[in-house]
Amino acid sequence: MSKIRVVAAIAAMMVGAGLTVAVAATTASAATCATTWSPTAVYTGGMTASHNGRNWSAKWWTQNETPGSASVWADQGACGGGPTTTPPACDYPAWVQGKSYVTGNIVRYTDGKFYIAEHDNPGYDPTVSTWYWDPYTNCTTTTVPTTTTSNQPGGFVVSEAQFNQMFPNRNSFYTYSGLVAALKAYPGFANTGSDTTKKQEAAAFLANVNHETGGLVHIVEQNQANYPHYCDANQPYGCPAGQAAYYGRGPIQLSWNFNYKAAGDALGLPLLTNPWLVQNDASVAWQTGLWYWNTQNGPGTMTPHDAIVNGRGFGETIRSINGALECDGRNPAQVQSRVNAYQRFTGLLGVTPGNNLSC
């Protein structure tokens, strides 16, 4: 009788006696290990990774779900020979602005990095619309020449050191990197006119932000009694996230369902149905602040961006943000608080604050 048959016969007798037996594998060697699983990588159905000496196959889209402890992974058996640590090279198409993408599409961005669509979208920028796109790290990054602009990291008129000096007690949610990433949505911000104008606009925006958030401390509106008041049910789209879902959030404290709708449409984000994105994603929060600054008149007659670029002064930005409650003598202490911050920030940036500081 062969050795395999003897082992099988012995095992059968032991099982019949109520004993448990582990029969050794008869294969000569284990399979080669796939690329080592990474908690930050995104895996789609059919992709493989190795973890704890075993190969695993993803059943569907997954990220940060450990093989062996999540049902998304199918065990492919033991592996050996050392894991492959270098991801393979990828040849995915370049991202095209305005082209429609569906969930699962993978593209190469202008910086040579890859991104996978987490939700269908009509060609939103992967580095701006982070709800629609995730970094795809299962392949090596290609080298693609990039054009440096003043709103790329390191080119913003406010350095990270100056930002930290402006907001020494800021909430860690309000990151400098999140702000710089958001600048891509409005490339004209702090990038129009002379160097003095650029710095004045950056200082003006951050001074108003400072006032609205208590020095970048508050992410959401503190007076919760106001929360149910920000739902205008007369709007045709209503308040799908709930009556009390549209309270102030982010650096400009975006509020009201119609503002979430307009900002979401402009930025390509589902803010009407998911307003919590503003308080959970730093880049989204900064984008909403820049959306208001660059596109909304508020109670004023022009956008805050136009107020600075066209020489109307810092006071006109206050009018555009909260003029109905603060300007024309209504609340001089609040106005002065904004002016004080603006003068401090322009001093840090080494520029004159200009004229027309108050409203």
C-alpha cells in the first residue's frame, strides 16, 4: 500500500474513534506570496495580497480590512518564498477633466499618481473631490513632468510656518495641507494681481476665518439650538439630510440647505445629502470656505475675492460675509475683531493692510 493510502487509512480510523487529526499537505511547496497587504491600499474584486504567510483574494472593493478578519477576503492558501514588496507598474489612462467615470475606474493624474473612482462622477479632479476618488497604491507611480504654479504645495503665499503662527491653538482638523489641496478648486484665489494683493487676499480670507471659528478651533457651530433653523423647506429639493442637518460647518461656517446645495453643485460633492463631509474632511471644509469667498456676494454687492482684487478693501469682505449683522454700526466690536486679525496677518506676511479696513 502507498504511503498516502496508509496515512488516509489511519486518519479514517482516528476519525471513526472520535479523534481529530490534521493531515499534512502533500504538495512539494507553497505558492509564491503575492504583494504584501497594505492597510492604506485600495483593492478591488479579484486583486490578491499576502498576509501572515497566506495569499488572499479580494471579493469586492476594500481598504483597511485585514485579511483573515474580514469577509471581503477569500483565503487562497499558504504561500512562501518571500512576499513581493514592489507593486507592479501600471498603465492606466490619464485622467481627463470633464470625462465621465464610473466606480472602479483607475486613472493616472498629472503628478503621475493613480486614483480609483469611489463613486461615479463627471470628471472631477481626483485631488480635490476626495469623496469621489481615492489614491490607488497597488502599482508604482510613473514620473510625469508637472507645471509648478503659485497654488501648489510650497507656492501658496502663506507658508506652513506662517499658517501655524497665525493659528497657534488651531484644531488639528484644519490642516495646512488640506487648505493647499483645496486651493486647486479656485486657482485665482491669492493668485491674482500683484504680490501685495495676493498676500492681502490670503490675509483677508484667513482673518475672517479666524473670526468665524475662534482661531480655527471650532469645526461646527457651537449653538446647537440654531441647528433646526437652517432648513428652508420651500426649496424644491427640501432637506434630505434632515431638518437639523445644515448647521454651520467649516472655516466660513457654511449653513442652510440652499448653501450646501449650491456649494455641493459647484464643487462636485453631495453636500445636500451628506453635509457631514464638511466636518469630516479637511479639504472639503476648506473648499466650502473658498467657494463662498470666490463666488458669493452674501449681504454685500460683490464677492470677497473681488473686494480685495478690485481694491475695495478688507471692510468690503466683512460686508459680504456678515454685513447684515455687523456693518453700518450694527456690531462694531465684531468688526474690530476681524480687522485686528487682518492687521496681524498682513504684518506676518510683510504687506500693508491697505485702506477701507472697516465697513
